[in-house]
Amino acid sequence: MKRACVIGWPIAHSRSPIIHNFWLQELGIDGLYEKQPVKPEELAQFLSSLHERGYSGCNVTIPHKEAVFQLAKPDAIAKRLRAANTLYFADGELQATNTDVEGFWASLKADVPGFSIEGKPAMVLGAGGAARAVIVALLDAGAAEIRVANRTLGRAEELAGLFGDKIKPVDWAKKDQALSDVGLLVNTTALGMEGQPSLEISLENLPPKAAVSDLIYVPLQTRLIEAAQEAGHPVSGGLGMLLHQAVRGFELWFGKRPQVTPALRSLVEADVRRKS
Ligand code: NAP
């Protein structure tokens, strides 16, 4: 039996087992995906015994995404993001990669068919780990400029230092005005998530054809997505990114490339509804 897991502290909230065990069953693979609570001080020991524990690899979540970087060999995308979310064995070594970039982009393309940001500016709200993945996806897709508005401006400035001149830090108070010519608005902050303050933003200046993406998936439909839909913008919610980022990990551990289907989406949506 092939096995993989997700490690984090805490880990009870993770929906990754629902996704991977659905695919294992659907594809008829004799395998298991489980949660493993791993404290920060146990991380090095856990990873050094990953193979002995019978695992082909694992997902990595808070608070280990940066720490694993020192304990596994990062690929080019993990190095660009300075964080990893997926570990697997290749050439006898534990390798680290990051699938959030492709998860974000695949989800956006699936929800907004024909979407392109090439040659256009984009606006990213937030400057944390998720913002890095979104920025890399947009740079690779040819965005002309990526405006980053963040409550703490210094963190947006750090991203400009990390990713170059196309990143333009924007004062949080001026985010509404900076929307007038963008092709995409993405919320990567925690605002609008269940239990968090709401995101206060006016979409008045947003061009009618601009797409709106929100990485939050609890609730499944955020107020930002609702407001954008009401104003006629194409939209992309956060659940798709969670589902699409899981595809490559599954393929690396279990050897088959799975599909993100409506049946999988319904299963995870039901879990989100049940627990919120
Ligand atoms: P993070 O590194 O902790 O960053 C959090 C961001 O939210 C920062 O930019 C922070 O601003 C901002 N923020 C938090 N509270 C705020 C407030 N009250 N007012 C204004 N800004 C506030 O977290 P992350 O890993 O980037 O994740 C961010 C969000 O994306 C979370 O909601 C997470 O669930 C979601 N996410 C979704 C997926 C998916 O697959 N759909 C994947 C990754 C993340 P400061 O810098 O000023 O603190």
C-alpha cells in the first residue's frame, strides 16, 4: 500500500485527506492519505524517518512551510517562493516543491475560461505566503505590473525586493483608486474569512471585464465574490486553488494524475458547510 500524509501543528482542520482519499478510491489505487500532527521541534526527526514510516511523501502546512526548506532539497519553484508545501522522494533524496502557483493559476483558468493577464496590470491584496504564490503565477503569465496593497506596507516592499520592478507596493488606504486599469483583483489576505474582519473595498473603479479572485474558501462564497458577481465580473473562489494544488502531489506519490471534478468539489464543499 502506498501512503502519504499532511503534516502541520495543529492539523485537525486539514481537508487534504478528503481530497486525496477520494482520488485514491476513484482511481482504484491501494493507498492511504492521513493527517500527522507534528510539532515544530519534532519536524526534523519526523522527516528523517518519513521513508521508514512508509510514506512516499507528504504535504506540509502551517507552521512548517519554510522550515522544511532546510530539511529537503528545494526545486526551482520552492526556491522562488522560499517555501514548500509538497515533499516527495526522487533520486534517493527528499525533494521539496510548491504547488500553490499552479493551483492558483489552474483554478483561475478553470473558473474564467480564456482568462489572460498578459500585458495588463493586476492588483494583489496581501503580502503573506499566499500572495507570493499568486505573484509568481502572474509574473509567469506575463502581467505588465503587479500592485500589492498590504496593511503593513513594508511587507509589500519586501516582495518588490524579492520579485523585482514589476511589483508596485500600494498603500492599503489607496487600494480602491489603484483598481482603475487592472485585469485582475486577487484577495490573498485573511479578511473575509469566517471569524475574521470583513474586507472593505469598493469595486467602483474596477474595469467591467476584470476578473476577481478570492483565495478564501470558508465561507465558500465571500462577500467580495458576491459583490463582484453582482457587478458582472468573472469570479474565482478559493476552493478551486485548494483542489488544484493537490493534483501534482498526488501524481508524485501515487503515480497517476487525478482530475478536479464536480464530484470532488461537492464533497469538499459539503465538509466546509458542515463545519462552518
Ligand atoms: P499570511 O502569510 O499570514 O498573510 C496574511 C495576510 O493577511 C497578510 O498580508 C496580512 O497583512 C493580511 N491580514 C491579516 N489580517 C488583516 C487585517 N485585519 N487587516 C488587513 N490585512 C490583514 O497568510 P497566507 O498563508 O498568505 O494566507 C492568507 C489567506 O489565504 C488565508 O485566508 C488562507 O486561508 C488563504 N489561502 C488559501 C489557499 C487556497 O488554497 N485557497 C492557499 C493559501 C492560503 P499584514 O502583512 O499587514 O499582517
